[in-house]
Amino acid sequence: MSYNILVAHGGGPTAVINSSLCGLIQAAKESGQVNKIFAARYGAEGILKNDLIELSNVSDSMIERLMNTPASAIGSCRRKLTEEDYPAVMECLKKNDIKAFFYNGGNDSMDTCNKINLISLKEGLDIRVVGIPKTIDNDLDITDHSPGYGSAARYAAISSAELALDAAALPIHVVVMELMGRNAGWITAAGAMASRLTGCNQLVYLPEQPVDMDKMLEDIENMYAKGKGLLVTVSEGLKGPNGKMLADTGIVDGFGHSVAGGTAEYISKQIMTELNIKSRSEKPGLLGRTSIPYRSQIDIEEAYRVGRSAFDYANSGLSGVMVAIRADRRGRYKSEMFPAKLSDVANVEKIFPVEWIDRGKIHDEFFNYVTPLIGENLPVYCDFKMY
């Protein structure tokens, strides 16, 4: 007996979110058990408006293009559903005879999944609900890491290395680079790979460890005095001792999260004002999550696999679960998928271990963790300092 399925995307896109969508669609088509494959335009917004795209008859070649398409091909949104929204959500599922619902997203999206699953159980509906993990911030719990993070980490590592080399080539200023990460510093920590790829001077600051501006400026002044240029890599959500972001815009997004803005610029101004050292700020911003050339091959493959696994779980009758990744770093890296309870994942934020941070430096434990996720074939640079 064939059935209909619905997939939606929530939160910020990644460079591989469409790979998960591709895996889901291809698995559904190959099963021979799915009648219609629906996708909600712009995530929850499309569900509330019953604005759905039918992908069942889209050509295989078009579906394959998802593997090399950045951002979200079906659109996403940052809308946090309220209790008043869920009746409309359930009506959309019933109206389109949806028997399996998939939501690809982060913490808030997994919370949405969990609530839809609980409502379905309460109403006695035959709807299987499966979460597909996605977040460049890498802050989903239970899973070893989240699809999207490996590519963002690779972008951060290579871009930081390139910027560090530029700062060292013309060491007339301190370069402050701001990377994404409101509460979790996983991406910025990956930027610390610059000191390993280049040997250049670098300091790294994450939101998990509040900074004392006087001590930060002291570290910057001392490191800059070595005369080889300096790259300071910071998270957009970097906080002071009072727990507030150094550059809080005062704006909140659709999920109710504070929006950071201009952290690197703020720190650069402090460097110039307090230390009388020339400084400039850099902020790749959204490029860090949309770059196709900098994607991690491991990330692409795992994103595709979690999409396929999501369908397999639902098709086998599982519901109320998220696809999670179990990684084995002994020898050559390998991973496997397993179902984690949505109730254990929803709204639980996995922060960067503070024991891996030490006053502007990142410990080896992190590099052992992240190196396989970034992928192989990292650039090897010329370094005359070794002669």
C-alpha cells in the first residue's frame, strides 16, 4: 500500500542540506511504496499555508542536482511554532494524507518534530515523524556531529589559514575574523586550524568562555609584539563577563534568539583605541555555510546517508526519532547512523567543551575530533620560515 510523505526545512541552510533531501527523495522513490512526495515551501510557513511542492514526478536528473546545490532548494524559515499553530499543521498533514513527516533542522526543528509526534500519538493518527539533523553550529545533542558542520568547519579552517598568511605577509595590523556561532563555538574552533596549517600567530575566542576585554587586549598586544602578524578569530556570539554578547544588536530572530552583529568590528575598534595598533575586521558571514567549493566530502556523504536513513526509519515504522551519527575515529574514520529519541534531542544545546579552551588557544582533543569531519586534501602552503 503506497502512502504520501512530507519534508520541510527549518532554520539556516547549509552547504549539504540538499544532499539530505536528495537521499530522502531517492530512497522514497526506490522503495516503490510512496505515492506522493511533498515538500513544504519555506518550512513551517509552507505547512501553515498548505503551500506544498509535489516532487514525485520531478526528473531524476533534477533531483541529482541537489547534491551540488547550496542553501535550501525548497526554502526554509525561522518561525517558531506556537501552540496555536499546531492545529493548522495537523490539518495540513491530514488534508494531504501524510503518513510520514520529515523535518530537517536543528534544536528548534527537533522540538517541532517532537511536538508533532506527540500530537499524532494523542490523536491516534498513523503519522511517522522523523527528524533529520542539520546545523552548521554542531550544537545538536546525542549525535556525534551534525551534517553541515564539517563543511562549515572546512571553510573556517581554510579561510582562516588564508587570512593568517595575509596578516603575516604584511604585518602592519591585527586582523580580527568573525565566524558564525551564537552560543556554540564549534565553527570558530575549526578556524584555529590556521595555526596548524600555516604556523602563523593566532588567538581564538569562543562564546562558551566569556572574555575579559583587558586580558584579551593584553594577549593581543603580546602576540602582536612578536612581529609576525596576528589573526584573532572570534565567534559572533562572543560574550563578556556579564554574559551579554559584546555586539548585541538588540534584535531577536523568529526563534526568539538574540541576533549578534559586528563582534569583529567591535574588537578591532578596541584594539585601535586602547592599544594604538592598526586593526581591521573581516566577516565571511553566510559564505561560511553556502560554499560549494569548500565542502567536506565526508559531510556530503553523511548528509546524503542521514536523508536515506530517515526514510528507512519511517518506512520501517519508527516514529519520534532523529537520525543520529555514531563516529569511529580509530584508524580510518567511519560512521554509522542510529535512531535517537526526539525527546532526548529537542531543545538540548551541545556546547563546545570548555576544557578544550585555554585563553585564546584550542587543545589537541578538538583537532582530533574535527580533522576527519573537515575532510582530506587540505592545502599545503609554502613556508620559508622553516629554512
